[in-house]
Amino acid sequence: MSNGNQQDLRAHWDERYRSGQTPWDTGITPPEVQAFWKEQPPPATGEFALDIGCGTGLNTLFLAGQGLRAIGFDMSGQALSLAKQRLNSSGGQDRPKPGGEVFFVQADVSRLPLDRLGAAYALDIGCLHSLPDHLRPAYAEGVHRGLKKAGYYHLYVFDRNVSDEPGAKGMYEGEVAALFKGRLEIVTEEVGVSSNAASRPSRWFLLKKDS
């Protein structure tokens, strides 16, 4: 992504967060994510988790609450400012559990600084499906590099159809499998409908890096 395009995108997302035009910011960690962690054994000490397109940090704090060293990535400085406010004002069950930590990093998600981090888990709720098509392979490679062997990747996307306008958010049927082929394998795929006012078909994917 060129510097000019990156600056324009940052300005766009900064304004969305500044004005509160953030219908995706529901204030609730998705049930799919909560259910996954209820089924998992406690993470090993020092395990990393990635929250890609973390916004105001709700799910980053949730992951830290599982005892993970959670890193939230977002392009928007305004979103990260709100995320830090959330962290500073959190208390009780919202605070990181023993072993859990929270970090926020401003970054272009198509060029994640994650080479061989060895994260146990990565989460993306609506970030990948917003990227231009030509940036998606670089994003997928970044996720692959950032995960450890047998690490999990949880992904939420809107469905996209051939009738949609060029550049519309979403992913075609089979696109996730093709994008991560040779990198990650799909464990589960759940078809549903988004819960916001502009409801549309959507999918949850759980993928796993080859062990």
C-alpha cells in the first residue's frame, strides 16, 4: 500500500471512530470466540494472541483475560487511543488475568510486523474482508508467519456475491480456503447472518496452522 493510500485510509478510519460511526463496535465479544476459549485448556505462560483490526480493544482485553499476551493491531490511531482508554478504565473481570498482558500497535494489517512471533491464536472480526483484493495475499502470509505450528486463526467475514459492486466488503465462497491454501487448514465453517442493522450473510471460520 502506498504512503498516500495509507494516509487516506488512516484518516478515513480515524474519522469513523472519532464520530462514533462504528456499528461493528458492539461492546460484546462474539459468542463464537467465547465458546472457543471455554473449550481450550489454559494457555501456556507467555503465549501470544493477535487481535487484527482490534478497533477499541474489547476483544484484545478479552484475550488477555484468558491469560494471553494479547497484541491488538489497527491502522487507526483514534481507535487505539480509545482502546488504551478502555484498558485504563477496565476493572474486575475485564482486567488481564495472571500471565495476561495487553499491547496495542498501529500497523497496516497487510504488512503485519509478526515474523515468527509464534502466536497461539489470531482473531479477525471483519478486517480481512475490508481489504482490497490485491492486499489479501500479503495479509494471509503475515498471519501464517505470526502463528506457531498448530496455532489457531478465527475469522469473521461477510459473504460476497458476483453481483456485488467492485470493491464491496466480503469474500466469495471458497475464497478463504484458496487464500490460505498451503498455509492454514479450515477446521470449521459456520454460515450465519450478521447481527447489525444492515444484516447480511456472513461466516465464521476457524483455521489451524499445519503442525
